[in-house]
Amino acid sequence: MGLFVFLPLILPLTAHPIARLAEQHLHPRTGTRLLTGLSLVLAVCSTLCLALLVVAGTARLPGNPLPDAWAAPEVRAVVPYDEVTGSAALIALLAALTACALALVREARLRLRTRRALAGLPGAHPTVLPDPEPYAYALPGRPGRIVVSRAMLESLDADERHALLAHEQAHLDGRHHRLLLAVRLAACLNPLLRPLRSAVAYGTERWADEEAALAVGDRRLTARAVGRAALSSRSGPALGLAFAGPAPGPVPRRVAALLGPAPSPRRLPPAMTRPGLAFLMATTGAAASAASSANAALTLLLVLKAATPL
């Protein structure tokens, strides 16, 4: 495997430029899906390489469950500084898997707690709660629900309420909770993917903004609804619902985007531009990560097969 096994651990850096440029140069729907896909590929490849380092580097540790033949010199030779890298990879892998498990548990608890709180209420769409604090969120499920407080509705006029509800419905229709959870888990597996997680969180909000603007047919109205809802909810409760979308986020940028022209539906950026080169760098990094991890896995498999007695 050599030093190539370490490449997938740092190749997420190649996706940072497109994470910064996607906001200005890609349609939110396209950018969000692209960054989510890149995050998953890069996270899986880096995790696989960590697992390979653990296998090749910890075979000689006392008490390990691996076959004795896997501690042969030819197996250890495939990883530079096998004992040090193997122990470090084991710690990193356990930390990453623990972070993923905690994120999943927290997500499940929040969703269960929210559904229990809404269990006795009629299944109206949207579900209006007589709460003096202004808030609104999308609760996925079968079926999904939009939950909004009466205080939030009272802070908006009729047209703005329509835009707000269209925004939350877009979160449900686009399955944004799945994208957010995917990039959160990817960032748990490799912290270098955190910029992509932030970009996807913002992208889902912009995606929902654009869908709401299409639904109401007025971008300025949608911008006004986004701004007023954000100002009203600043004193509201911090719901912390990952599946309901992030906090209001950088609202001025969202409002400015809605006051400008609608983003182009072009799926990919032009080749000889900054976003095009950033896209090429990111996809090349993802392909190199996949190739490196596949090569490392195949190499280790062949060496282990040769070292294991029949």
C-alpha cells in the first residue's frame, strides 16, 4: 500500500474550493447534491483506509483478535511504521465511529421527542401550536409535517405566510433531512469534510428559498418573508433539530440572493472558470481517493491471502 494509503485521509481538502464557490456559481439544488455526493465518497474512502491501517498495523498488538499469520513481516511491510500508524488509525477509527453513533442517537432522540410532543395534536397541515415564541420547522416522516407557532404566523402577513410554508414544504419534498444527516456523518468520519457540511446546510436553505419563490411567484416577497421570519425567531427556542434544517443561518446572504436574479439551472459550471476548475479538482480528488482506497484494499487482501496458511 505504501504512502498511497494515507492519501484518502487528506484528499477531502480538494473539495474545499468548490464548497466555497458552489454558493455563488451553482444552483442550490445542484450544489447541495454535488457536495453531499463528494462528502459521502470521500468519507467512505478515508474510513476504509483507516480500517486497512488498523488491520495491517495492529496485528502484532497483544490481545488482538486477528490471525497470527497477519503479523508476518510481509504484511507489516505494506504499511510504513506499521505499529505507530496502526495504533493511531485505531484511535482515529474508534473516535470517528463513536461520533457517528452519538450523532445518530441524538437525531433519533430529537425526532422521537418531537413526535411524542405532537402525538396528541390533530394531523393538520400545517400543525399550528399556540406558542408565544415564533418558530417554524419541517418534521420528516410518513407523512411529514410542518410545525409552526401561532406567534410566527402572526408576525407575517398572508402572502409571507404562504412563502414560509412553501419554504418548509420544500425541505420535506427535497428530503433535506437526509442530505444534512449524510454530511454530518461524513464530517464525523473525516473532520476535513466540515466545510462541506456547512455548505450543504446553507445550500438546503437556499434550495428551499428558491422553491418557495417559485411557489409564490415573487422573489421579493420570499426575501421579505425570510428576513421577517428570521428577525422574529431570534428570540425563539433553539430547537436543534438536524432533520428540520439548520438555524436561520446567514440570512443577509439568502435575502440578497433572492433579491437578485434566479440562479441558472445549469447542472455543471463551465470548464475554464474558477468554479469549473474547482469542480474538476474536487471530482479528481474523489476519484483519486476511490482509486487509492481500492488499490490499498486489493493490495492488503492479496498480501493477507499469501501470508495465511492453507
